[in-house]
Amino acid sequence: MHSGFDGSAEELHFFGAWAGVERGYHVLTFDGPGQPSAVRRRLMFRPDWERVVGSVLDFLHDDPGVDQDRIALLGVSFGGLLAPRAAAFEHRLAAVVAVDGIYDAAAAVTSLLPWDRDELERRAQAEHDEELDRVVVAARAASPTLRWACDHGRYVFGVGGDREFLAEYLKYTLAGGIAERISCPALVLTGSRRPSDRQEIWAPGPAGRGPKRQAVTGGVVRRPPRRPQRLSILRG
């Protein structure tokens, strides 16, 4: 199990780790690059999360208490994108769970800025873009969420400015055929209490804005079981 943009391995004790132990699972929680214990060692987020998970699987390889054919990965929050990304390329995983599933991280920022994904990516990667810089300054002032995301993002991505953070953040997506490479059973969860939040992450938008029509489950190949599951507040 691993968390996401700002969560820690220790928090996962209350996000399913202990519940798994109670049900007979062996549970390993870990921080990957960009997450609390790793970023303090100057290990910053990286989009090829399969390399991170591959190192964890290597660590488990010689553990006699682990059935190598039955290792599943669960990612929480931003981990709901990172874990499926890992499963797309790391085929030693027997299953993957995304809580909640995210298809394209860009949906979290394009809703707060006046450009579609492609234009924002072009501007963020430019050497200079004074208009983008001004818009981000204004958007930060208007949105505490964006202000926090940019400040924290600069820290965990190891970059010096908001535009550099956006350029790195836009690399995190399951588009371009990545989701279609997931061949193990996948359980993708979404909450049901805040419909507006679900739409931001899951619902299709105009061309280039937010995720494509398929969310994570739409891109997963159909041969293995795939189970999109909506949870009520009573079920957590």
C-alpha cells in the first residue's frame, strides 16, 4: 500500500492496512519518491511509478511469508493514479486497487485555469510565459487549494517555480495507451458524497479539458475482472 500527493505510510494504518491484517493479509506500507520519508532524503516524485513498485517487489522476493503470485497493490488519493500506472508496466502484480481512481492528474488544475490540457502543457514547458505566470498568481490568490497544491508540489517535485511544477505534474496520466496495458484485475473506487468532486476526476469534458470519456476502468483491458465500485458515506 502507498499513499499519494501528501499522505504518509503511517497514515495507511487507518486506511486499510490494519483491516487487511485482521482479514489475514500480510500488508506492507511504504513511501515512494515524493512522499514524506522519501522526500526528506531528496527523492522526488517520478512518473514511472513502476520503477518504484518494482523495487518494492524485489525487496519482497526472498520473503518466505509472501506468495509471489498473489501480491496486490493499493494506492490512495494521488496513489489512485500511481498504482494503476505501476500495474500497467509491472506485471508481477496480481491485482491493483485505486482509492479513488484518477485517469489524468491534469483534471485537478485545468478546472482552475483558462486553458485546455494541451495548451497548458505547451505553456508550462516553455522557457518563458509571462501570461501563464500572471494567471497562476491570480488563481493562487483566488483558490487556497491551488495555492497549497503549488507550494507543496514545488517541494515534492523538487522544482523552483509554479510553472515548473505544472510541467512536471502534467506528466502524470494514464492516457496514451497506458491504462490499456493493465492486464491484472483492477478495482477502482469512487466516493458518492460529493458529486462535484467526482465529476472533476471522472466525467468527460470538452475536448482537451479533463479526462477522456473512459476513466481508469474504461481503459483497462476487458479480459481480467475489472470492478468500478462507488462507496457510500456509510461504507467509508
